[in-house]
Amino acid sequence: MAEPVDLSKLPRLTSREAVGGELVSVDAEAGVVTARYSPPPELANPIGSLQGGYALAILDDVSGSTTWFGGGGRPFTTAQISANFLKAVPMGEPLMGQARIMHNGRRQSVVEAELKREKDGAVLVRATVMNVFLK
């Protein structure tokens, strides 16, 4: 059984902070990470919702954490993200990102990630992310 992850001892990630994120839970054994995001107003598009590239940055963040913890801390890089934008991502309300490892091999990890509204759990964006291990 894996040791619980002490979130208070993890290093700051300025990329996560830029999109208003913080880790909520890590289950390394199950390969699941959950994070809360409150993107700042500067990340809105002209119609007032979160600009799509920032939604992808959020999903890359949470899926990257999943790959890191579920992959045993091996260095990796994102190789591909395929996303479906199901609903506009609202500004000014908390969002939840959750990612789960679907495949963890010797050379790559495939992760499914979702960005949801915290208040009702509605899925706004769903992505499949492939990360390639560097060692």
C-alpha cells in the first residue's frame, strides 16, 4: 500500500497558481488526482468564459500530477492532448479537475481528465492526455 501524499509538503507550481489551482487529493495507488481551480478574470475570453487554452492548461496540470504520482515520480512530458469542450467554462465559480490513469506503461501514460463545475459536478471539458516518460 502506498504512503499517503502530504499535500502541504509539495513544492509550489507557478503554472498551477497561474490558473488558480490547488491540489485537493492524491491517490497514487489508484492513479487519481483531484484539484480545485478558480481562474483569475484575466483568463476570460471576449464572451466571458474561460479561454479554451487555459482549460487545457488546467487539464494538463491535473493529468500531469496524476502521471507523476501514479507513475512513480518518473520525469515525463506531455505528448498529446485531445479534448472535447462540452459546455462553456464559467468564470467566477470554483472548478474541479480530476484525472485518472487509464494506462501506465514502460514508456507512456494515458490519462483521462475532466474539468467540472464544483457546485453541481457538471462536466465542462473532457480530455485524454498522453504523457511520455523521459527515462
